[in-house]
Amino acid sequence: MSVIEQIVGTLGMPNFALVMPELIILITAFILLIVELFTKNKALITGLTIAGLVISLLPLFQFLSNGIVGNTFYDLFWVEPFSTIFKIFLIMATIFIVLNYTPYFEAKKTFYGEYYYITLFALLGLMIMLSAKSLITFYIGLELSSVSVYILAGMFRKHYKSKEGAFKYLIIGGSGTAIISYGIALIYGASGSLDFSEILNAIMNKYDIGTIAGLILLVVGLALKVAAVPFHQWAPDAYEGAATPITTFMATVVKVATLAIIAKILVLAYPLHIPYWSFAWSILAALSMIIGNFIALRQRNVKRMLAYSSVAHTGYITAALAAGTETGISALIFYSLIYIFMSIGGFVFLSAMEKSNNWSNDINDFKGLAKKNPMIALFMLIIMFSLLGIPPTVGFMGKFGVFIALIEQEIWWLAVVLVVMSIVSAGYYLRVVIYMYMYEPENDKNINLAIPEVFTITFMSIFILLSGIYPTIFFEISRALAITLTSLI
Amino acid sequence: MVPYEYYVALSGLLMVLGLVGIIVRRNLIAMLLSTELMLNAVNIAFVAFDMKVGDVSGQVFVFFILTIAAAEAAIGLGLIMAIYRLKKDVNTETITELKL
């Protein structure tokens, strides 16, 4: 007792109010862990998950409205508007994804209660990672989410591809972890600290070998986690193998959170090394755009095509990082937030379609979909146009923001690559639309849509259209966040 | 006393060995072992830099890495079991189904 008293006396109690959202998610996950043992009631499990997620939104909105900023857990955990806004979007995305779990898993006979609480653990890891003030917090959060996602990816019952994809993800993600932690070790050796602001003070604009090697390893490891070419090999396999709702989770929530933490670490700990890391990201972004789009062109499987398109989108988003300015960071935030909506729409559409018998995700399965179900085909058309970046949709605004940021910094070659590769991407996005609208239905595959799926797809496509016509709210959020992030240094 | 640079060199060597192992080995278990080797190389690097800096946070980090390595090994072995049950094989040359 006296030892505990001593520790608390010298360090003080951590402020638990600041970790309330994370605590709520953790408690929900543990409640689910117990409840799932006793009941197989799918509605109850889904309801509990959604309830926990919704309740965890309340303290986050309270932080925003009261402007609460602060550290807790001895300067390891940091609540500030940048992470708070991203957490709100991640939680809302997870709500939409979890809603679509039950119909899919029931149809595929692979329902496990584990899906729900491991998703919550992965989300918890991402939230901890976003609140990092020190590389320790960042590392623990990243690993909590990675380890949870390895399990999620490999849990598809009696499905060999799921295991193979998950194992590839585990091996490549594990080497990514090792590379990131080696980078952290080198940074620690060069600066003597793991805290972002102390790293900044210790290294300033030093260019010694330890600092630069640490930075390079960190960038390589993060590029691996976010599936940028040439470290993307795991992504298409893991995305194709996993159950489609899980793919949705991996391609949206995990990816966007990783992109946000990349911006946060590089801006907060390395603001004086911008020429170095922006050069590294411009190479990675150009490769991702070129290779992702060209390989996507030759895919006949739509799920794998969307996986490669997700690699290409990593390229578009990290191109904003190459600009390295406030406009660039703002474009990155804008694009990653809207990418959540586009990607959820596309993947949930696939998961809804996969439920019909002998649907193999092949492009031929899409033939004549517009005749059989005009509404859902129209929504898919909007989502595809947005991923491609055609003006009335919000996808255009995202690419436009990145383009402006690149022009401002006069990185012309990358801006040209961005535009040319967007045109190349029309080849595969429009192919889906062509197959849906310009062919007669060949087969009598009956399409049965569940209510959550219809709701998600409708919401996402209407949202994409509305925010494409009126993008001001998102522009304001991302501008404000970019200013906050650069002022936090 | 051995200077810390030697330990860093050793850790770098182990790291490269692990990376080469992942690339050249064709057995699932050997690949998993290689990732563990890389994580342990990081542990050596942390302890070595800790010696240089004269702080304890590097040693604390080592404990986190150990925990994470254990978790990853557990999941990796579980997946290898599942793969072996479905395919009766652990050689990547023969069991790969997902290709470019």
C-alpha cells in the first residue's frame, strides 16, 4: 500500500476523464467478451457494440465543444482537436461497418462473436495511437490494432485464402513493426527521448546519421503499414482473403488512422526535416499511384481491383504529404476523411452482393445489374465516380486539394502523375459502371439486400454527392485541423 | 566494458539476417522465426542505446516489444496450424493461391 501511495504521491493520479472514450470502448469490448460466451443472439451483440460506440462519441463531442486539451498518464496520452476529430470519424465509420457484419456473416455461415470485440480492440488501438504524445504510446496503439486486424483477417471459416492473406499480412506487417521499432531505437539513440517535443528539441535540424537513418526507417515502416508501393504486397492479398466487412474495416478505418498518425509524427517531431520526408513521400506516392492503378487495370476480380485502387488512393493521399506545407496537410486530412465514405460505400456494396449465391466478385457478375436493381446500381455509379474523381462528387474535391497543394510547392512532376493516373483509373472504375449499365443480365442471380446494407450504401452515396456540391464544412474542418497541428509544435 | 557501438552493430546484423530470412526462406515457420529475430534485434538496439543515453525508457520499451513479439508469435502459430489443417503443407511455393 505504501509503495502505491508513494508512486501516486510523486506522480499524481492520471486524469481519467481524458481517456473516457477509450475506456468506454475497452469496457464494451470486455462486456461483449463475456456476453458472447452465454448468448448467440446476434441482434443483442450488434446492439451492444453499436451502443458502446455511440456512447464513446459523447465525451469526444464534449472535448470538442469545451475545447479541452490536455495530457494524462504522465505525458504519454494527449487529447487535442486533431486526434479528437479523427477519432469521431473513425468511430462513426466503425458503426457503419459493424452494422453490416451480421447479414454478411450469417449468409456466409462464419458468424463468430469474436468479430465484434476484436474490431473494438483494433479501434481502441487506433485511438490510442492517434492520441500519442510519445513514440511508446504510438507503438503500443499501432501494435494493438495490427495484432487485432491479423486475427480479424484470418477468421473466415473454412476459407483458405483468408488464412493465406492473414499470414502474409502478419509476416510483412511484423517486419514493418520491427522496422518501425528499429527506427524508434535509432531516434532514441540520437535524441535520448521518446517524446515528440523532446525529440524535436534534441535534434532540431541536425542531420547526423542516426537521426536520418531513424527517420528513413520510420517512414519505410509507416509506408509498409499504410500499403504504399513498394511495400504494398500484403494489401491486395489480405484484402481479398478477408471477409468483405473486415476488408472494409482494414481499407478505411485502419488506413485513415495510419495516415493521420503519419502526418502527426512527421509534423510534430520532424518539422525541420520537411525536405527529407517530403521527398521520400513523393517517391512513394508516385510509385503507389502508377503501380496501383496499372495493376488494378488488369484485375477481373472486383474486390481485388478495389484493393489495388486502395493502394492507388494511398498514393493520392500521401502525395499531399509530399507538399509538406499547411495546405498539404489540410489536403491530406480532407482526402482521408472523404476517403472513409467512398471506400465504405464501395466495399459494403460488394459485401451486399456477395451474399447472393454463386457470386464470385468477377466483373461478369456485374452484367445488367442496373436492370435488376436500378437504385443500388445508381448508388454504386456515384461511388465509382467519386473514387475516380468526377466533379459533382466529393472525390474530385479531394484530388483538387492535393493538386493545389502540389502546385503551390511547385512539385509539378507529381501533380502531372496525379492527373495522368486519375485518367488511367477511369479504365477500371468505369468498367464496373459499363458492365452494370450496358449489358443485358445473363443470369438470374437473386440479389437480397439487408436493411443495414441499403441504408449504408444510400447514406454514403447521398453524402458523397451533397458534400461534393457543398464541400465547405469539410474544407473548414481540415483547414482548422491543419492549423492546429502545425501550431502544436 | 564493451562500447555500445558493438551492440548496435550486432543488432543491425541480426536485423538484416531476419530480413534476408523472410525473403529467402520458403517455410512458414522459418518466416515467422525471422520476424521474431528482427524484433529481438530491436531489443538489443534499445538496450545498447539505453546504455549510451543513461535513461530507462529504452529498457521499458524492450518489455513492450517482448509482449508484442509474443502476441504475434501466438497468432502466427495459430494461422500456421489453420493453414496446415487445410493444406497439409507449410511450403509457400506449393500452397500459394493468391497471386498478382
